Amino acid sequence: MTTLQHSAGPATLPALDFDAFFSAVDERRRQERLGWFEFADVLWQQSEVLNVSLGDHPLCGGAVSRLGGRGETSCQYAAFLLRWLGRAPEEFLVGTVRQVGDTTLPEVGPGQRLRWDLAALYAELNGVRSQQGLTWAALGTILDCTPARLTNLRTARQADFALVMRVTQWLAAPAARFLVAADW
């Protein structure tokens, strides 16, 4: 667990329980009797209209099946899974979870994808960091990562799911605030 300094005083940041997250995905996949490649197709078809317009490459069933063994994923990849589960990422935190208000995921149609707005996450993080007089190095220590991982959020397309959840918890903000129904 990581100790946080925030206006509410010192506390401990919860951690993403990736095993519980992946188990929830795998359990539902099995209940629906989907093989890994079928499951990847189901995930991909959530945005079938958008996929056609973008001419994107589909998700790989092999890559999805290996997530459990890796024990981590990017926040953008996790967004596909969260959308399919219909569950908020806060449900997969362990430890002292901060109450952040409404965690309901945005409604996402077939012409959209659920995506993390990492630039907005960076902007809020930077604002609170500045307000509290923290350097990026100090904040990196609090969030258990390098300062570069935090400053890279400004222009990143992807970030580690566990890190993004530590950031939202430190901000005492629902992850849903930084999830958008993107239609490009």
C-alpha cells in the first residue's frame, strides 16, 4: 500500500486487485460459454459501428487470455473489459477505498468506445499537486511511481491500469470522471 498526503490528511491508498478483476471477467466469460477468441470478438463488437468506420484491427483472443498471467493491463484495454462487465473499476480495489461519489460508467453505444481521458486526469492531478505545493518527485513517491510516469499522462494514449486507479483514489475522484464514450 502507498501512503498518500492529501488535504484530508494522511491515509493509505488502496490497490487494484487485478486478480479479482480478471477473475470476474473470466467467470462471466465461462458463464457465457465463450472461448477466448469468441470473447475477444464479443469485446470488439461492443463498438461495431465505430470499428467499421475506423477500419481498426480487432482484439486478439490470445492476448486477452494471457492477461491473467501477466497480472496487469493498460487502462485502455481494461476499459473494454469494464464496459463488458458493466462494473466500475473501484469495485476491484482493496484496502481503504476512498468514497468518491457516483462511479457509474458512461453510457457507450455501438458507435463509441469507452476510453480513459488521460489528459483530463493529468490536468486534475497537476492542479491538485500544484495546489498542495508538491513536486512531481514528491507525488511520485506518494503514488509509488516515477515522476515521468505521472507527467507522461499529459500526452499518453495508454497508462497502467493500477497506476490510473491510484491516481483517481489520491484525487478522491471517481474513475468514471475520466472515462468517456469516444467516437473519434
